[in-house]
Amino acid sequence: MGRLAILAWAFLGLLLLRADAEPARRVALVIGNGTYAEAGTLANPVNDALDIADKLRSIGFEVIEGNDLGKRELERSIGEFSDALAGAGVGLFYYAGHGLQVDGRNYIVPVDARLDMPVKLQLEAVPIDEVLDIMEQQTKVSLVFLDACRNNPFARGLSRTATTRSATALAGLAQFDSTRGSFIAFSTAPGAVAMDGTGRNSPFAAALLRHIAEPGQSINDMMITVRRDVVSQTREGQRPWEQGSLLERFEFVPGDGPAPEPKAAAEPAPASQVAALERSVGDDKASIEKFLRRDYLTPDAKAMSETVRRIYGSSATIFGSRYDADAIVKVKTDWFAQWASWSLGLEPGSLEITPHGADRADAAFAMRYDYVPKDKAAARLTGKARVTLGLVKAEDGWRIESETSQAMQ
């Protein structure tokens, strides 16, 4: 190979190293809508957006922001965001203000919206999934934070004027259909209503501001701490929710040390060890399935204290937080009090048991759920979740010592 060719290859290698070393651009669109022409004023969305924008800038995001935007201004901001995403590695969209869902589709409500009739929805509001689609087409990582579940007069008004041929607007937001490297955080559970807050920020925004810049923290761990703060601040009245399809760990602020090396897949346990573990639980997969169907999936809401103490024992770790039995009773009682009826089901063939000695096991399974709200203006909550329970065997049966779940597409 000639000297010129060697120099060319060396120069190309230098360019590639420089490209690899340069961090991917991170671009955010932050919107706060609070002063509505026909829905009064929300106290905190503009404060929330201003503070979130400042925080994102402080950790390296390019930020496009707008507050109290009408329909045309909102669309221009989204267009500017789309242009800025070219060549970016991470896109983030934060919205605080009024939002609503119609037929499972979520909409941002501009401050000049006149939504007195359902047929005006397409003209007056902006579908959130269109913003998400722009992000997913241009970036590897798409992050969405929606504090848009406030008690919404538009939803009530549209529901009153809806006919059998028109869509009915519902309070709260619905889950998204997305599978391309996204993470979507709601300020409260799908279909539920969030609080605007009594201080400068909403409970959700305040928790984000406290935790988003912690070094070395994954976005999943951040949401656990955010959820814990919001649940505590609202006295169990609001529980942030997320759904995601990220393929890699994401940190807003990387830790000081080198990034952890991806763990190699665990070596399969020797057949003799597997057999011993299976024998340690014996034929208890059947008893665990019975426990799930008879107790976990058919809770007695009229006797919740007895139900919880039978299923959970004296305490349990739920979504990373430790609760005693009395706290679990309150959480479960408040949750089921919202619903006129519900149905929980174990997806056939989905139950997987991982033994951990003679008296412990993990149970992972797909759970179908269908909640019908007492409030006719609220959304019916249906879908499927992946549930993982840590179980311990007591004298009279199984108890739950840990519980997590993740919405499934």
C-alpha cells in the first residue's frame, strides 16, 4: 500500500474516532399552556415549563420553548423542533397544560382552542402522537413527559355535546402505541386526573426538577424516585406512569466513572442445579397459579384489610418502595374505590416461575385488565401489563414480598 493510501486510511480513522467521541446532540421542545381563553387559567404549567427548560439547558440540551401558545404558534414550534432534530441523538418533548383523549388518541389543547363540539377537535387541537412520530423518525432516543392530565373542562364539555356518531372526550390521557426507542412518562396513570399543585410547580414537575440531573441515574430509576415523591406529596392521590421501548440505558447526566460494561448473558445453570431448584419448589407452579387466580387477580375490595394481609403479609416492596400493610391497604383501597367494576385475568401460557430455594420464587406473567370507572367522564382503562411478583412461602400459602409491573404494547 502506498504512503498516500496509508495517510488516507489514518485520516479516516481519526475522523471516525472524533465522530465516536463527540456526544450526540440532545434537543428538547418544552411547552407550558396555562392561560386558556375558554377554560380559565391553570396556575403552574408556565412555571413548570420555564423551570424544566432551564434545567434541561443546564444538563446539555438545546431547548426550544413556548408558553401559552395558540394553535398556529404551537404548530410552528413543533416545526422548529422537527428541523432542530436533524442529526440529533436524543429528542425530548415536555408538555404541561390541558390535554385530552378521544377514542384512545391524545391531544394537546392550545390556549385559543374552542372545543364546544367534538367535530372541532381535529381543527382546534394537536395530536401528541404526531410529535412523537417526528421524534422517532429522526432520533435514536425519544423521550416524552406529559403533565397534561389536569381536571379538564374541555373533556366535560365535549362529552356533553357528543352524539352517538361523534367521539367522546375523556379525562386524562391514554397509553400510546409506540415501539421504536421511546420512553413516555405520564404525570398520573392513564385515564386518571393529575393535580396542578399549590406551590410554584405541579407535583410531577417538582419531582422531575429534583431528580432529573442526578448523575449516573437511569431514566427508569429516576421515574421510580419521581413516582415515590409524587405519591407521597399527593397522599396516594396521584401515581406517575410510564411506558417505554428503549433498547439501551439512558442517563440524563452520566456518572463520573466509566459507563458500566454490558453484562454478558448468564451462563445456564448446570442441569443438576436446575433440577434441584425445581424440586425445591416442587409442583408449586400449580399452587402459585392458584394463588394468583384466587387471590391476586380477584381482590376482595369490601374486605381490603384482610385481603392485603393475606396476600402481602406485614410489608412488601412495591415499585421500589417499601410499604407496611396499613399503607398497602390504603393504596389498594383508594385504587379500587375509583372503579364501578373491574376484571383481571392471567394470560394463558404466560406464567413463568423462577425458584430461589425452598420457599421463594419469582412469578412473571401477562395480566389482562379492564377497569370501568364510576365517573362516567373518566376513561375506561383496558390493556395488558407484564407483572413480576417476588413470592415467599408461608405456612398457609404464598405471600407477595415485591411487586412491579410494566405496560405491554
